[in-house]
Amino acid sequence: MDRKADGADSNINEVYKNLFVGNEVIARDAAKLKELGINLVINLSPNEVKTNPLIYEPYDIKYCPLSSDDNVYTCLLNIVEDGADLIEDTIKDGGKVLVHCSGGVRKSPAMAIAYLMLKEQLPIWNAVKCIRRCRKVCPSNGLIMQLCILNKEIFDKVTHK
């Protein structure tokens, strides 16, 4: 199944049912997001990508900045549960979510992977494969290490019950 949101448009891709990953180009195009049915925008790079609720308000799109520095030492673990909860709640209510960062290849795919691990119970490498089927991604080594830690926390609990 081709989950690209807009043909050859690499600015945004549907990586899982009603979960989209994109970059700052698509994040600034509120009209296009509305056309795609996006109800929530999660900005993982609010210090670099200067979007705000005002650009989405006329389109009835909610906006949520989740701050983490965009460098090799980004600490995603501090925000993954909040992000995964927001994604889950929006999708359960019938909505669609865009998770974006500046380039759409590191932090936003890492958040999508974390969501799949936390809420869909996919082990890390299954979650990575799921995202990579739909979008070219390249999370930093630091992000991959944090996702491995998260994987261990989630699935060690499951196997040691």
C-alpha cells in the first residue's frame, strides 16, 4: 500500500493509519494540511520551525509544540509519552496527525516510531520498517539509542510479567 500523502510529495507521508510525518515546508501549509484532513500538528522543532497556533486556527487544526533540541544529543525520551498520547487520542477520535520537525527525517520519524512502540506494541525494528516503507528517514545515532532504551523498557516489562 502506497501511503504517500500526495503522490511524489516527500514533504509529507502517511506512515501509519492517520499518522503523517513531514517537514517544515508542509507544516507551514495549513490549507494543504486541512485538505489532507489533518486535525493536529505536533512540532518537534519549535525553536527552529517558527509555526504557531495562529496559522492553523482558521483551518480548525490544533497545534502542539513539543520541545527538544535538534542535535545529536536530542532527548526524545522526555517527550515521547506526551507525543504518543496526543497522537493516540487524536486518532481514536477519528482525526489525523502530522508530526514534523525541520527536515522530517530525524525527530519526527523517531516520534512516529516511539508511538508505534508505545501504543501499537511494535518492537523497535518492526516500527522502523513500518515507517521506512513510507518515508526515507535517518534518525541520529542518539535517537536510535533512545528508541532502543524505550524498546527495552516496554518489552522487558511485557516478557517479565
